[in-house]
Amino acid sequence: MPPFPPCPLQKVFLSQLNRDDAFYMAFAFNRAIDAWNDDEVPIGAIVVVGGEIVGSAHNRVSGTGDPTAHAEIIAITQAASAIGDWRLKDATLYVTKEPCPMCSGACIMSRVSRVVYAVSDQKMGCLGGATDLNALPASNHHFVVDRGVMEHLCRELIQAYFRLKRVSAPAPETS
């Protein structure tokens, strides 16, 4: 099978003078482009504590053969290691697509204070898309959720990837 085409979108580099949600989401977006270039579903995530990026990852499911190797899980693991504590109580997770059930659960279990995502996922998103794990009343932890930061660009990346995947997928065999 020929290599997957390189990503048609360019990485985004914003001024460090304004370290707002778009600034940090640009880093997650750039990690999503790295995922594309590794022929992984283009999702990127970063974890920020005190204005510093302490975790940064993209999906690695295909490359590792590990169904848990989502960008959020890897970034959360890196962040916990960087700060020396599994409780990420002062952390913000930035991710290009709404976290799935596993990743939403990891946000709860790691005690992040905030999750910012770009694109909602009505099929598998668990922070308001398909359901909202953060709203479980008996949960021992809840966090702030902000949606839609850099949504257009992140959606364009994901849609372009799957459009190309459908075109380059081998035709099903017929008997």
C-alpha cells in the first residue's frame, strides 16, 4: 500500500504575547498534523500547568497497536510524570476533538481542572456530544469544559483525513 499523502494543512504558530486558549490549541492542532503525517487519526492534545506545556501528544493507536494510545491519554500520562503527581488539579487539557468515553474518564480520574476541545463528537464524545460523563452527579470530580476553540480548522483537518482515507481504502472483495 502506498504511503498516505502528507497533510495539506500547515502548522499554526501564534504569537507568544497572547497565551490564550487559541495559543494552546494551536499546539494541539500542530500535534494533530503530526498524527496525520504518521498516518494516525489526526487528533492532538496538550496539557498545560501554570502556562507551561507539560504533556504533548498525538494519536498513536495504529503505530503502537494499542487501543488506549489516544492523544489525551498519552498527554495526561506525560503531564503526571512531569509534575510528579497523578492529580492534575491545576491542569488544562487542550484537545482537537471532544474526548471519547475512555479519555473523558481519564480527565475525571486525573482530576484535571479544565478541558478545552475544538470539535464536538456527536457519536462518541463524552463531554457533551453523545453524553456527558462530567455531569454524572455522583462523580467525585468535575471540571470546567470549554468548546469550539479553533473548531473550523480542526474540523477541516479531521474531515480532510477521512475523505482521503475513504478514497484510498481498498475496495471490498466480492465473491
